[in-house]
Amino acid sequence: MKFQILPKDKCPCGSGKEYRKCHSPKRDRSDNNIWRGPGYNQVIYFGDKEPVSGFHFDKAKRGEFKLLRDDDRIPLPRFFCVDDSILECKAIVRYLSISVENNTIRFAGSVGINCDLQSEIPILIGCSDINSITKFEANFAGKPISYEKGVWSIFIGEDENPIARIKKQPQWFRFLYASGYLVEAEAAGEINFSLYANIKGFNLFTLAIPFGEIEIPHPQIFVIDHQTTCQFEIEKERVSWDLVLHQDVFSEKKRARKDSRLFLGFKKDGGVDFEDFDESVRKHFLNPIKLRIGVSTPDLSATIGKFNEILDRTIRTISEDGGFLFEETSNRILEADFRDYVLTVLKSSGYYAFAEPSRRGGFIDILLKNGESEGIVEFKVWGRRKYKEVIKQVLDYGTPWTTEYATVMINPNEGSILDKFVDNAKKAPGFKYISDENQDPTALQKLTSSHYLTKWDRHLVVSHYIINTTML
């Protein structure tokens, strides 16, 4: 396979910059530059968070990479090699859908393949947490089809495993990876699939297609019973001069490429629409890609989901029976008093909740813990000190390990503050979108905003609660 990266091509690192202005060897000749290209030896980097003693790989077109630590074998991805004739194939994704059934979320689709090859034709179907998958079904034109579960790398343009090829003639590696199911077909036709997983606060599904031409329709998202934000991302194939094999590389939760195309979803007419994506026309892409569909449902998350239920019940109890007095005069309402009241309810429900722990030069109103999940909640009274900056404040307290965020705004005024709250949200760091901004005033209003923080290269969702005290 002949594959080149020319000076004016996009850099394979995913920065979106031209190669000559990014990782060209004319700019960086060091060993740290793994995209320096032809004229340099190729290197295999492998490792783990703890020291290893060796490396094992299968000597075939299909196998597995493993790290050795004494007598233990630590699995890295399984691999599957396909020669470059697969780039002559065209895939037409007929439909993609995501729906919620009880506590399960279902990812389904149909992929039509136009190809004259006699060899096996693979696609990868998966999600961010392979252990959350409860059921997988697939067929080829209605007939049974083979598939295997694992963390996979499809190497494109290889006729044997890449370790063997690296000893012969250096050339760029082209590959896609995904955790889930490697599905194989032997002829042109249509692959139908359904993947079921335990629903979480954030659900990420992937479909990796190693073909030269691909058409993709507008995804159909059916989660209208929950506060929802969605992201649809088209990620290009990976290209690298050296081969990097490390546990962290294969995490689906990390956005490794910065030049991918991102479409943000918003609720509309009982479903979800994606910006700049026509529902009636399939989008066309060249070269292998992996699509990623992220669905955030904060009220189903490990910490904010439970907080949402407790806050809702607390407001209903206050409205019906008292228990906490929102004073009629706004200057009598103390956000700390209400926070402490909610904190008492949280703790009495067996929740791991803490008031005002120190974090990043400030004090968090409520820090929630559930296993490895961490939620941060900030309380404010509308019109009080720094109330316009509440979203920035809650995001500033976060770390790369914070999983969920929420704000609670207490509105003591007669009128609605929804429009003004939305205007303030649009000025928050990394703002992308805010949902359900045209709702009618109620005692407890709920919104969800989406943000992208460049310092962590992460998309975040913040849940917002507006308490209109005059309606209690």
C-alpha cells in the first residue's frame, strides 16, 4: 500500500494543522515526534501504568497484543489486518437509532456494503464500557453472522500483523479501534445489528467502518423522557509513523483527535435534531472513519441523578408541608441555609455528601460521591453576589476526574428568570448548547447545558435547577 503525508496535508496527530506546520520532521527531529515520517526508523512504544517485563503478539493477520509482567499476560487490543483493497468498498449506513427501554439503552443500525472482494469485510460496533453490554445481535441479510467481543484495532493496508511488517519496509500505519464487537461479512449485502447496554448518565456508542467511501444518515434518538444532550462525532482513521500500544490509548472516553467533525444535538418535536445535519440527506465521507454518538442523561447518572430525585422530592415536600421556609423578602433567603437543608436530606438517604470541602482555591457547596463518580453542586440566590457566574464557578471547581456538575438557582422574584439565566449560560466557559429553554414557569425548572473545556479536551454537561419560591 502506498500512503503518503504531504507537507500541506492535515497532520496525522489530529491537530487540524498542516503537517509542515505541526509534526513535520523539518520542525521536530526528536525521538518524541512519533509522526516524523519517511526517512526515520519506526518504533513500537508499549507500556502500562506499572512496569512490564516484556511483550507478546500473535504472528498472524489476526491476533492479540499482550504485555508481560512476570507470569501475567496483560491484554492490549486484539487486532485484525485487511489489505488496502478494502478501500474500494462503499458502506451506506441505512439507519442508526438509540432508544431507552426500562434501564437499558439500545443502539441499533443497518449497514449496506457494496464491494466485490472475496475476503472478509469487517466493521466494529461498540460502546465506551464493554462490560456494560447486556446483549448483542447481528445478522447479514437476515442470515447468522460471526462476531467476537473485545477491544479491537483494524489495521488497514496490512497483509500480516504490523509487528512483522515493521521489520520489512517502513510506512504509515492506518487503523481504527473500538471496544465492542468485530462483525465480519464475506460478500456484498446488509449488516443489521442491535446492542443493548445498562443505561448511565453518559452513554457513548461507536461504529468503525474501514472503507473508502461511506454515507451516514441523521441518527434517530428516542430518549424524550429524560433531560438529554447529544453529540454526534465523525472521527477520522488513526495514522501514525510509530506504533503506540498502551492501555490508556484504547479508552473510548478520551477524545484523541482534535480534527473530528462534531454535530451537537438538541430536542425537537419529541426527538433529537443535530445541527448542520439534514434529516432527509445522508452525509458523505471519504476514507475510513469511526462515528461516536454520545447521549448524556444526567438524571440517570450515579450522583446528579439521585440528587435530582431528592431535590424534586424536597421541593414538593416544602410546597405541601413546609419544613423549610423561603422568606417572602429576598434578602432573608440564605443559600447556605437551603443547601444545608438539602444536605441533611441527602445524608439521611444514605448519600455520600459533603458541604464546603476545599477545592482549587475555593469551597464547593456540595460534593457528591458514588464509587468513582464525583458530582459538584453550587447554590445561588438570583441577584446575589456572583450569581451570573454560577456555571463558571461550578466548572472551575472540577478536575479531570469530576464526572457530573449541577447548579441550583433560587429565584425569590415574582417573574420568570429563565431567559436571563439562559443568556448568562451562553457566556459560561466552553458553552455549546442549552436544552429546554422555552418551558413554562413551574416551581422547579430543569435545564441542561453542554460545554467543551479545551484544557481537558472534554465535553461536559451541567444540570441546572431553578427554584421559583413564589410558586411554592
